[in-house]
Amino acid sequence: MKKEKYKLCLYIAGKTQKAERAMTNLKKICEEELADEYTVEIVDLLEHPHLAEGEQIIAVPTLIKKLPAPLRVLVGDLSDKARVLVGLNIVPAE
């Protein structure tokens, strides 16, 4: 059975230092733990403010794991790798 790909969406508000850190940390975690089994969408809420309400974004950066279920939400720069892996329900590579 083929593993379901991870569909992640990172919400930021402009190219701030915290947003850059979150993008870098997310990329590193995905490359190390998910190989090619993921897609990441970066949404800048300064360019698309209407999306914040639909996803109930109250702080940035916010990462939402849309697939596989269950939906998970993490807020912050994603610098604590262990917390991110647990939060996204990803079992670390052995």
C-alpha cells in the first residue's frame, strides 16, 4: 500500500526573520523525515489576507498538516524538531 503524501501549508505574514526561519526549518525537516512524500504550500497572508479567516489563522507562522488525517496545526518558527515531528504525527526516521 502506498503511503499517503503529506500536504502541508505554511502561513506567514511577509518575509520576516521568523517566517524565513520557519520556512528553512520546515524544508529541513521535510527533506530529512519525509523524503519525497510531501508537498508544501507557502501562503503569505499579506498577499492573501482573506485566507486567514478561512483557516482560522490567529498567529504566524502557522503550519497546517492537511493530509494525512487528522488535521494538525503548529504555530511558531518550527525550530524544535522533536515537537514538530510529534505535532505533525510523523514518526522520526530510525
